[in-house]
Amino acid sequence: MSRKSPARRPVLLPGLQLAATTALAATMLWVVFSETACWQQLWPTDIHSQILNWTGGSLRTDAAGRQHGQPAFVGLWLLLALPLLTTALLHRFRLTRSSLADLAHRCRTCLVFATVWLLLWLLAPLEPSGSLTSFLTASVSLATALLLALLLNAIPTPAATSDSAVSDPASQQTRRGLLLVLLAVCCWQTVSFQLNYRLYDNLFVPHGDSAMYEEHLWNTWHGKGFRSYLDQGLFLGEHIQVVHLLLLPLHMLWPNYLLLEWIASACLASCAIPIFLLARRWSGSTTAAVWLAIAWLLYFPMHYLDIAIDLKTLRPSCYGLPALFWGIETAERRRLKTAGLCFFIALLTQEDFALITGGIGVALWCLHYRSTDQPQHRQLARWGAGLAVASVAWVLLAVLVVIPAFRDGEVVHYSRYFGDLGNSPGDLVKTALTEPTKVAAILCSQRTLLYVLVLTLPAGLLPLRKPLLLGAGLATFTMLSLIQLGNDPAGSQQTVELPPIPYHHFHAPLLPVIFWAAAAGLQSRSRSTHTGRLQRISQTLALPQQPVERARLACLCATLTAVSGSLLPCGAAFWSQQGAWGWNQLYQPNTRAALLQQVLEKIPATAKVASTDYVHTRLTHYERSYDYSDYVRAVNNYRPGVPADTDYIIIDTGHRYSTIRRPQDIRELQTEPELWELLPDETNGLFLVLKRRSSGNNTGSEQ
């Protein structure tokens, strides 16, 4: 009996489609690597030069000193095409006619994206204002990462054993997945702490918004109050931010700034565990849950909570993130007492966390209020409504009552962050009601769209699949979008744009909501996208349909956006020999810190010392540690100079913001030479030390 041969399928069309995909993707990379304004968004110059050399191109410098990339198209095409086919072979993907068609279909999303981006780039010069060109340039690192992630995600993998039927949370497969996540958590925490330790040891960590939190603990248990001497009084006049007081027992055992750093790194890394559990519950797939948990560790907006763009390495918001994640996870499991405790700890992190907890409460109510026939759903809906009401009450009490009470009636200091929208909560509300178009113009700006992409694209755009859950962060995102830190002091209409919000710490409370929505977005079936026309569009564009494919895309996006966006070792900037953020610039031992130690050995711990910011990190355990800068402080009655009881002044001339380079620049030696003497310099001018003269030596003679 003869066997019927399988029907022959066309080869030419899928082959042409694959060729077009790789050619268009290579063309997009060629444009990005050629345009100076584009590749400078990706990485430092020396990294770009190496990449061009690897692909057969070069970096040229013209007579005016301008650098121009000259990429080789063939090299870029091979970079994209060969891994696509080779990896498919390594994964036992037989390149028959049918499989070639399947590979071409899986690459269709990449083909469409590259085509659309190139068309927009070609049409952008026709737009008179230049805003389209500006947006494409500003977002080019995200677009490049998405292009490569789509292409790599199209590579087929061996069919994984379905784990959707595994319902036992203690199953062997779940345990293996959780063990893998724990291993990744430990690795990330170790690397993070080592980097933070090196920055601190090399005297690159500032006191303001970093080491001052350790000073809070030291001063609290030494009877000086919950404060640092940067503050106008108790720190409650700045923020309702007391979560780090929970570390007081540990700090009494080991009173060291590095303790807080270690715990902060551990808190950030440990968030991968509740993400794993959330993703496992929503997707039913352990593999997908592992991919999304790893994506968190590679998510570059989170990395800036660890090491910010100004090298601030410690924020109490790091301690509050696990509380938010576990609050969401336990609330989904109806463990409402535990969830309530977690959200209460989150509220202790900072008053603006209440905007997120309130949003989470509203989202839970919206998810469950219609299920009135099921008592558990009805209970969770009521609990969510209560959480929302309590959160609103908390933030209003903090902003309108508690903080002003500790500021002698003044409004919260961050009211000034909103530029010409107003300088107080009342002004902001008035502007929103009387000039809604001004507020709308800021919210509907190009910058806001960029913020959306910066926060969601590194998660594979998964959060956008669950707008209800993502909406829990709407109030916080609106506030972030209205911040105008770049406005000039006069409050004019001219705005100096800062880097997007994720390069600082303001976005911290948003991240649990983003990954909650991302975990829910892994669902293989969704009423919003898998019915009717949207389902057909999704299938036509070959968008990922299975939870594992979606989670893998999220992990690829996180990895590739981190290459251009992160300061950690997964970022190209870390490996640069020339860039300001390279390992040889920041993490190699330097003599500056060693020389400071020699200076401090000569100053008694009972002294009251004023110092510049980076030196200040080493003085938090002295009798008093004052700030020496151009800012007027409450401890000196808001006057220039240092408090009258100051014994020593230490000035660091070597840090990046120093305006004092020599003794002649010191204010006290100019205005009060009879009160201060300059001690002999043993640091080659790196540190200038002044000592207050004793009352019997105020005639000007030097000791």
C-alpha cells in the first residue's frame, strides 16, 4: 500500500517574508547606528565604536571633532539573520516548507514594527514642529530593544510540557521554578550590594537622600530625635516616612550605613518572589512565572531605585515595595488581615504610597463588586473600598495636617515641584479647576507618552493588556506627569527637560501596580483581546498568544532595554572606559576616600562638624554633623554659614559639584578669619579642614 505524499507548500513567499523582515530590521539598526542623536541614546561612544567594529563598520571623527557612525549594512543583516536560523536549528526546528512558513509568520510582528518605524522616521522631517523627530529620537533605545526582542521571541523553542494543569502550589515543578527565582534573587542582591558598597567606599554616595536615613536611626536611639541636621526639625516635617524605623533593633546591633544598603538591595530583589506567585496564579504556568520574575530583576526603572542617576543609593521606598507586592498577592488569596498589615507598612514608607494603596483598593472593588452571589468576592469588594477610603484619609491627613504641623504651618515642600501650576495643594487644585487646559496640555504631552513607554515597554507592554489593574496607578502617574522640576526658579514658561522620571525615585510606588498588571496580562484568554476583530488582528500580526511567549517577550524587553538604560552590569554604560558611569570611573579604589580617613582620624567623635555632602556620609555618628553648602538651614536660623557651635569644617574639593578648589574660596576665611584657622594640608588639596579658634586665640594668630 503506497503512502500518500504530503501536500507541497510554497517556499518562496515565506522565504521572501523572512528576507524582508531581516532586511528592514537591519535598515532600522543602520539608521539608528548612523544618526549621532540616536546612538548617543543607547550607550557611550567607546561602546558604540566597538559594536560598529564588530559588525564591519567604523566611527569617524570629522575636522570639527564631530563623531559619525558608519555602520555596515551587511554586518547588521548577518547579525540578525544568522542567529535566527542557527538558533532555530539548535532547537531542533526542522526547516521544512511548513516550518519555514511558521517561522515567517512568527516574525511578522517584527516586520510590521520595523516598517512602521522607518516610515515614521522618513515622514518626521515633514512635520513642521519637529516634535515627531524629537520623540523618535528620545524613544530610540526603547524602539531598538523592542525590535530585537520581537525578533528573538520569534525564534521557536521546543514544545514545553504543559504545566497549566498543575494546580498544587507545592508541586515539584513550582518548587523548581521558585528555587530558580530564589537563586536569581540572591545573585542580583549580591551584585547590587557590592556595587553600593564600592560607591560608598569610594566616597561617591551623598548624604542628602541617602546616608541621612542612617543618621535618622543613629539620632533616634541617641536621644537627638528622628531627624538629620539637614532638616528644619523632625523629619516628619518633610515626609511621613518612618518605615526605616523598623530597622532600629538591627541598627542598634550593627550601627552602620551598609546595613541599610544590604537590606534595601534585598528588598528590591525579593520582590521577584511575589511576582512569581502572582504570575503563576494568573497564567497557570510556572515557566511563564519564572520569565516574569527574572524580568523584574532586569527591569531598568527598578535599577534606578538602587542606584539613581545622581548615585543616591538608598531610599526608604525600597523597604516599602515588598510590602506593596505582598499586599497585592495576599489580597488576591483573600488573606485580608495579612494584606492589611502589608499595606499599612507601605503607608509608613511615604505619604504618596497612599495614592497607590487607594488605587489598588478601587481596582479590587471594581473586579469583585459585581459578584454579589459569592460571599468571598463581596467581602473582597468591601475590603477594597475600605482600603481606598482609608488611603485617601491618610494622604489628606498627612499633607494637610501632620506635615504642616511639623513645618510651623508651611505647606509640604514638594508642592514646589509642579512649577507654574502652583506652590501649594490649594494652588494646584485651583489651577486644575480654573485652568484645566493648562493641566491637560502637560498630561497630553510627548513627555507623558514617553513615560508610559519607559514604564511599560521594559515589561513587554504586558501591563497595557489589563487597563483596570494598571489604572490603580493612575493618580500617581498623573502626579508624576505634572512634575516640572526643570522649570527655572523664576517660574517662567521656559522648561528645561530632565531625564524621564524612572532615572530618579519618584516612580517607585508605581512598580508593583505595573507588574501586577503584567502578571494578569499573561492570561491566555482575555475577554478584551481574544474575541472578534481584536482576536483576528492579534493572530494576523502574530502577537504572542501563550503565557510563556508573552512572559519571554517581557524578559527579553527587560534585558534589552537594560542594555541602554541601566547603570548596573547589565547596562552598556557600566562597561564603558570613557563614560561617567563606567566601572573604572566609579567602582575602582581611589585615593580620595583613603585620604579622608586620615583627616577623620584627627577629629574627635565628640566634635560638631560641618562638611560638604560626600564627606557628610562619614560624620553621621559625630556629636553633630552639619551640612556645609550654599543652602540655608534651620540649624543656623536660615542664615549663610555654619552654626555657632561648629568645631570643624571639612570641605571636599574633589567631588563633582564642588565650587571650592583652594583656601581663598572659603567663605569663613574671607568673612571671619579671626574665628577660623586652616589646618595643615596633608591631602594634596583634596580636603580643606578648618578648626574654630579657641576664645583666647581670636586675635588672628595661627596655632
